[in-house]
Amino acid sequence: MLSVVVENTSAKKLIKIDPFFKKKVDVFRRYLYKIKWECDKHDNQLCNVFDGKEIIEQKSSIFVEQLSKKIFQNFDDHFNCLWTILVNSFNFTEINYKNNDAYKIHKEYYQRQLLDFFIGCNFLQQVLYKPLGYAGDYKMLNFIYNSKSTNSGSFFNLIDLYTMNILISQAVRLRKNYILEKIRGCLDKGNQSFLSVACSSAPEVFSLMSDKITHSVEYCLMDSDNKAIQCIKDNLSMLNPSFTLKYYNNNISDLIRNKLDLTAMDMIYSIGLFDYLKDGLFVKTAKYLFDILNDEGVLVIGNVSSANPSRAYMALIGEWYVIHRTEDDLRDIALRCGFKNYRVERDSTGIQLYLVVNK
């Protein structure tokens, strides 16, 4: 049995790698090795038979799609099993991971054994290494929105295909249409002022630019990452004449401290921020946003559900820690905020929740 010495504040503590965890890792490593060998063999055969890059990519794409149908359920089973171990054996949560020595040692062991099978993917490099300094950055989300692999070789394209089609990735893509429906419903009622908090690359705004709107609209986009805002500006080639876009390179602390010249809003939404906020800051921020709504305004807050089956994959491979919540958790938070007219909605994947509050 392997063992690792961990520095503790009081004394050195010996944490042994759980034998069941180790066995699952060993079996999965052999399985991935076999799949990679099969993919590499297929790539070499394609290069020997075909000359054109386009035909090779087409053949490789077909091969990857066919292989995915045979193996992705095994991937799901592996990560579901690991999630059970993380929770039952190590008392893991996405909130306690920094102080959970048992989890940290097992994550490090997992990555030593298996990370080479994943880190060849450009998408997973963005997730794990966080070059912009935070999880869930706009570039990572754009990988999911575009759902297109940019790797060389069928094996890493296969891993990308898996990552971009797990339920959490599907839920991210569905956010756009969900929030567009809410926005268009408000626009149909003549609403004029909108605020997106932690807007990221704001894909919904690009869709709105082609809508026929007969009244003027003030649309405010706020994000703490200036590169995300610049990305919107650089790619927004067409501007709807009914829209006035305002950009705010600010964080929620600036917002709560009233540093922004925001007028009362008809609709405020934040889809990818609150699942990084602990309950206290969640409540404080939600209350502030509610207070700057117009009298008939609506607040929409997104949060990933605890039912997300990809939590082990996100934690062990991506070190992507999101605070998952249940519908009851969101209802409890709404009560703590003093909200009276609210409901919790769920998307078609079942793992993206929305707290919708009417003033």
C-alpha cells in the first residue's frame, strides 16, 4: 500500500492511499492505455492510407464518434464510483477541499497516474492551469459553447468529446437559450434596462443583436476580467441600433459598495457567479441586486445542482471547484434574503438550477 507524508500544523500525519481508490485508478489507467493505443494505431493507419488533411480529419472524427459510444459509459461509471469514495471515505466537498488533506493526497496520486491521458487536450489545459487566474473563465466557457476540439490526434479529440458532452457542459450550453427566453420575455413587455453580472463572453447578447426591437434598450455587461469584456467588443461585429451597451470592468465588491452608476434595472441576471460564492456572500450580493431592480423587475441567479454527476471529474482532473446546491438550498437562501415572490427552475439536464425572483 502506498503512503505519503503530509505536513500538518501540529505534526506530520501519515495518510495512506485508500486501496479501493488505488485499484480503481490502476484499472482505469490500463483501460485508458488500451484506448490510446487503439487511437494511435488508427491515426497511423489513416496517415499511411490518405494524404489530405481534410479526409484524415473526417475519417478520424467518424472513428472517435463510434468509439465514444462504446466507452463513455465506462468513463461515467468510473467517475461516479470515485465520487462515492471521495464523499464517503474522505468527507470531500467543494468547500472544504483546501483543508482536506486526505482528498489532496488522493488527487495528487490520481493526477500522477492519469493526468497525461487528459492534459494533452487544450480545453482541459485551460480548465486545470487557469491561465487567466480563475476557474470558469470566458475562454474555458467558449470551448464549451463552440463544442469543437482543437487537438491533434484522435485520442485527445475523444477526451475532448467526452468533456464537452458531460452533463455540466450540456447545461452550460443550454444557459444561453434559457436566459434568452427570459430576456426576450422582458423585451416583449417593453422593458428597457438589463444587467448581466459576471457576463463572461455573453453569447446571449450576440443573438439579441439580430432581434427586431422597437424601443431603446440599455444593456449593461459587468465582469471582473477585462479580457472577457474585450472579447465581447472584438467579436461584436453588428450592433442592434435599439441597444446601448455599457461595459463595467468591476467585481461584486465594487457593485456592493455602490461604485457603479447603475440605474434601476428591469432585469438582472447572473448565471456563472453564484456557484462560487459561499452562502453569506451569496445572500449579500443577491439582496443588493434585488434592491436595484425596478418595482416590477426580475432577478435570475444560476447555480449548478448537487445532482451533477461529473463532480469527481471536475475536481480530480480539472481542479474546478463549484459550490453545488439543491433546490431546497436555493429556497433557504431566498428566505434568508427576505424574498417573497420567487421560484426555483431546473433546466432539461436536471443539473442547472435557477433562482428566479420577482419584485
